[in-house]
Amino acid sequence: MELITPGFGLVFWTAITFLFLLLILRKFAWKPILGAVEDREEGIKSALASAENARKEMENLKADNERILNEARAEREAMLKEAREIKAKMIADAKGEAQTQAAKMIEQAQTAIESEKKAAMAELRNQVASLSVDIAEKVVREELSNKDKQLKLVESMLSEATLN
């Protein structure tokens, strides 16, 4: 029955043992346990802070990447626009130069044709004059009294001239 109704001595020695154990735990175990818990808590806090900083840095990097990408796109568009303008200018310049050269060639051809035409006309005049002189010379050589003969001669000369 002693276990059912504890005596004063048992309670006293149990209380002293509990207090002694509590003092020993307080001196040797609580401080390291609480220190480990605090260290663990600080580690978790610092890990959370590091994770938050990394998240913010990732957001900043993402924003920077987006900005750089937009700048690169804008620069590419500007370069393409400039290339199109240069291409159009080169084509326009080439067309203008080709038209100028064509106009010069046409003008030179017209000048050459005109000079050839003038030379041909001069040649024709010379031939006509020479032919006229030949006819006149032959007519004068024949007797001037015989008119029928002169007319026949002139007609024959004219027929020869048209055949050549």
C-alpha cells in the first residue's frame, strides 16, 4: 500500500531528485538545446531571407533580360529599316543612272543618225550633180541641131539613171 499512498519521505526525495535533475538539465542541457533551437531558427530565417533575396534578384534579372531583349528587337528593327532604306536608295540611284545613260545613248544615236542622214543627203546631192553634169556633157557633145536626137538621148540617160 505504500505505493498507493506515498509517504512524506518518498515525496520529499522525489521532489529533491526532480529539482536536482532540473538544475543539471538547466545547466548542461537547456542551454545547448535552446542554443541549437535558436541556431536552427536563425538558420531558417537566414535561408528564408536568402531565398527572398534570390527571388528578388531573379525578378530583377528577368526584368533586365526583358529590357535587353526589347532593346535588341528595337535595334534589329532599326537596322532592318535602315537596310531597306539603303536598298531603296541604291535601286533609285541605279535607275536614275541607267535612265541618264540611256538618255545619253539615245541622244548619241540620234546625233549619229542625223549626221549619217546629212552625209547621205550630201552624197546624194553630189551624185545627182555629177549625173546632171554627165548628162549635160553628153547632150552638148551630140549635135545641138537635132532635137529628136537630144530628146532620145535625155530619155535614155534618165532611164539609165533610174536603173542604177
